[in-house]
Amino acid sequence: MSTLPLAVRDSTTMLRRNLLHARRYPSLTLNLLLTPIMLLLLFVYIFGNVMSAGIGGGTGRAHYIAYIVPGLLLMTIGSTTIGTAVSVSNDMTEGIIARFRTMAIHRGSVLIGHVVGSVLQSVASVVLVGAVAVAIGFRSTGAGVLEWLAAFGLLVLFATALTWIAVGMGLVSPNAEAASNNAMPLILLPLLSSAFIPVHTMPGWFQPIAQYQPFTPAIETLRGLLLGSRIGNNGWLAVVWCVGLTVLGYYWSKAKFDSDPE
Amino acid sequence: MSNLAIAANGLRKSYGDKVVLDGVDLNVPEGTVFSLLGPNGAGKTTAVKILSTLVSADPGSGSIHVGGHDLSTDPQAARAAIGVTGQFSAVDGLITGEENMLLMADLHHLSKREGRRTAAELLERFDLVEAAKKPASTYSGGMKRRLDIAMTLVGNPRIIFLDEPTTGLDPRARHNMWQIIRELITDGVTVFLTTQYLDEADELADRIAVLNNGTIVAQGTAEELKRLIPGGHVRLRFTDPAAYQNAAAVLSDAAPDDEALALQLPSDGSQRELRSVLDRLDSAGIEADELSVHTPDLDDVFFTLTGAGAGIPAQSKENVR
């Protein structure tokens, strides 16, 4: 079998294996979903009135729901990819990986299976959190088919980028605890972005950090697509971040996976 | 001479300062069972890891061919010829035994139908039908090892590496595993077996190499290895130091062990030789507290060659009180 069909076939097999794991042991994925959903409810129902007033939206919380949902959707991806780091790290300690390495299968299929599986899980998680958001009153304004497609594309691109980084983190972590700790920034970064409050309300010295870290451009782009706010240069910044992180994560993971196991 | 399934010259591997393999030559003819025997930490697993393409040998090594394929230029072709069952079971614990088998079938690119048939056949052969629908993590050690081998056989490999296949198994599971390995051998498969059990190598292998501290210290058939070391002996043990001293004076041809208060006399273990020893003791009025007859076995070879010291109980020792 030549390279490409072999790669596709073996990667599909590995993907099936990972989806089987996720279906058989859904607790990890579901636990990780709790964080964004809890934050959504907390910020809307407990802090909602103050936050809404703080960003100039009056005392109703509807305005604030619209503001934080895009950030929470991207945070959901960050949260899901922590699970990726943990499961990759777990997987690497299993003898089965040593077996895969001694088989005449496509070298990259193990990692590609993890990445595709994780991106699919991210999308499913985003849909679930999105459904909760809609249930408590989130409505997109002025998004047509094109905007929805672009929003979906952005989410997939962003999930791919974070997943490759998470795979690298999983590969360098000796165990699941370490993987979980190493992947922490993926869920902490949204707190330091424009997810909950606008960047211009932050201290001046901090604004550039919040403005240019990967989450903010993606959040602003998603906000623009779903709510019609101005996207500006955030669109291409988001794409550059996603492509950059994907390439970095891919080569990092590949180098780690191809080197001799301990 | 038949073709070599495994031909490795000057295998070298170090981890940092620690030299694990220091120039090891391994040649295994097709269709034979080769056993690499050695204590823990001798480098057995490292040798398997290199030959099975899991890790690379150090640059100073000679050429390595497995199944006729050079590992440095065509590892994929070598991988297609081999199957590996490691010391720690290489099964996916999160999915069922059957799913593990089907996973292997998919990775060997069998058709759906052929995959199902092969999986069912092997599960049956390794007595795993009842457990097939349970997660592999719930299996006992012996079951995991059987599943592991069954998975290895899905691709019909011509060369199988078994890295300490019976370590940690209870005696029953161990004998089951031996039976399985014997069946593989009758199928004409080449087996590369590592073990720290001498009886296992004696039982299964055509040729044995003793690995110690990264070098091969002896190589040959079990019989050849046994001939390498001095023959059998009679061992007399005393509790009374005075009796020991007297006996040592009477039996001046014996090798004394002052610490253990024991004397060791060369002997073939025959009745005649035993009687002569007893007669000599009787005429001097000395009584030994324990007499044991020791015939040479691989333990002796092993302990002699690996320098682990004498005095460790061997299995063929029979006590005569």
C-alpha cells in the first residue's frame, strides 16, 4: 500500500480506537465540560448584573450573556484539550504504544488519531456548551450562513491548533498528573483574555499581553461573526496564531514521538 | 546452512554513561528457538527493543538484519516480518479483548470478514472466548499474556520476539505459556526468547546465549553449556566445627567452604561413589548433618558464568539425610 492510503487507513483505525476510549470512559470529557458551563452560569446568574453594568450594557444580564459566550466557547476547546494531553500521556505509558511502534503501520497514525478524535470531541463539547448558552438566552445577531460557516471553521482551526500543542504537552509529560498541570495554561489563558471583560478595561501594562495572546483575537473574531461587532485585524491575527500553533505543535509532537522511547 | 532470521553484529547501546550492550553478536537461523538468558539488568530487554525496531542501536554497532531486512535502511520491512510480545503486556486495557484483536486485524489491513475470522480463531485457540467481551484491564496476568500473544499472531509473523513471557505468571499459567510457545515452534516460526529462568531456556530453546553485563559470556545448546562447567558433586554440611575440621582432614580431596562448614567432593552421583564417601566418613567416625547430591544443570552454568556466586539452591539437588 502506498503512503497516503496507508496513512488514511491507519489513522482512521487509530481514530476509531480513541473514539471508543472516549465513549467507554466519558467521565474525563464530561468533567472538563463542567468548567466552562459552571463559569457561564456563574458569570451570568451571579455576577451578571454587575458585569453587564461594568461593560456598559445596563443592568439586564442579556447583554452580558452575549458578551461572554464566544469566549466560553473557545475556553471549552481549551478545556477539552487538557483531556487530550492527559490521554496522550496515559497512552504513552501503555505497552500498546510500544507494540504500535514495532508494527508496519503509518508512523504518524497514532498521533493523527488522537488529534482528529480530540478535535471532534472539541466540536461536540462546543455544541453542548453552545446549547446551554442558547437555553439561558444567548442569541446570535445578524449572523448569516457565511458567518456561521466561518465561525465553525474558526472553531475547528482553533481546536486543531490547541490540540497539537496539547499532544506535545502530553508527550513530554511523564504521567497524567504532570500532563494535566502542563496543559493548565490552555484553560487559564482565556481568563487573561477579552473573554470576560474588554481588554481596554484592564491595567495599561497588561493590555498588550491580553490583546495579542492567542485567545483574544479568536474571541474577537468569533464575537464579530456571531454578534456583528467589529473584527478588524483580529481575523488574520487569529488565523496566524492557529496556523502557527498547529505547525509548532505538529513538529514538536512528531519530534517527540519519533525519538526513542525511554 | 539455512538462512538467518536474525543477524546482528556488534550490537551496542548505552544510556548516558551506562553501557547496556557492549558489542553483542546474535545469529538466529530461521525456524529455530533462540534464548537470551541473563539476570535482571543484563541487557536482554534492550536487545529485544533494538531488534524489534523500538529503539535504535548506537552508531558504533555493526549491521543488523531481521527477516533479511537491514534495520537502518528498511525498518518498515522488518516490522512487517516480526511480532513482539513484551515483558509488560502490550494490550489496550481500556477496550475489550475482542476489540484489541480487531484493532490488530485493522492495522494489518485484513478485510472486515477476514479480521473477524482471525480474531475469533485466535480467541478460541488461546481460551479467551468467555472473556472476549470484557475490558482487557480486568484480565488476570496469564490472560493478558495470552491476549498479548494472540494479538502478536494476528499478522502471522515469521519471527516472534518474546521478552520474558512468563515473568510474573503462576506455575500453571507458566506451563500454559510453554505449551503455547511449543505450538508456535511446530508452526515453523522463529522465536527469540528472553528469560531469566534457566529451566525455561532448557525446555524451549535450540540455542542459548548467556548475557551478562552487556556481553555474551557463553553460547551453545543447553548440553554444550552444561559441559562448560565442572561436573556434579556431593556436598556435606556440618553444624559442629570440630566435626567439619575432622572431615576436612579425612577427605583431603574435597573443596572446603569454611563459612558454611561444608565440603564439596566431585562425584557423578552414582551409588558406588556415594558409598565410598560414606565409608570414608564412617571409618573416621564422622557424621555429616546433611548430604546432598548435585548434578550439573544450567543453574551452575548461569551462576558460574554470571558470577552470581555458588551456594544458591539448585532445583536438581536432592537431599539425603
